[in-house]
Amino acid sequence: MGKPAENLGRIRVADGRVCYESTTYPSWDLPLDDLRIVGEMTNENGPFCEDHFLVFARDASGWHEAPTGAAGIDSALAAIGERLGARLECTLVYETHFASVVLWPPALAGQAMFSFTPAKRKGLWARLKGLLSFPIMEQTYAPEIEAFLSCGS
């Protein structure tokens, strides 16, 4: 049984920009020249919701995500890789837990892009609910990635 019909959007590369549009996820537009890191991440939302994303970072303030099931993902990944002079391939396709990896730049490739930690639940009721349900995870840049993005190199 596949995922329910959801608008995974469309990603494309045009006029020196990566553009992602969706009615389900936040749309965004990023100049290719601003890319500092291209990565990939998964979460535990599958199989009923999208759980595999490409991630694009330009600074330490945040990142942009696009589901790997978005229309145009293969051609966009190829175009981005060509522009960056690298072959970009997803490696977490069969991962079912919280995971991440840097795809580019080569100096960081293979390292975890994010740290995933259980969110602290406030209040007795919230903590009790947490014992009976899946943990809510906080996603932040891994320390090495944060340092790279903060230094402006």
C-alpha cells in the first residue's frame, strides 16, 4: 500500500535558482550560488506521510526541504550536481528512522547533517502523554555543520 495522495510539489532549477512549490509543504526559492550544503534526511513519518527529503542550506539560520517524491526531483538533482561539479545521489532511500547525511560539499560528504533529540515536554500531562506516544524530535544542525555554516567559508 502506497502513501496517500498528497501534494509533494514540484522542484526545478531555472535561471540559476532552485525553486520548490507545493500546497502541502512550504514553497521556497534559493539561488544556486548561495548553496553551502546539500543533504538528505529521513524521519519516522512513513509509510503514510512523506519521510525522505533533500535539504538545502545556505547559512546557520535554517534550511529548505523538498520531498524526494516531488515532481522533477531527478532532473533537479542532476542540474544541481552539474552546477556544483558533483554527482549527487540519495543514500538514505531505505532508512526508516531519523537520519541525515551531507551530499555536498565533498569536505563534509558522508557526515550527519542534523542531530535529532527528543523534545522536552513541559508539564505533567504532556510528559504522561509522551510516555504513551512516539517522541517528538527536535532537529538541529550537527555541531560540525553548524560551525561550517557559521564561519562563512
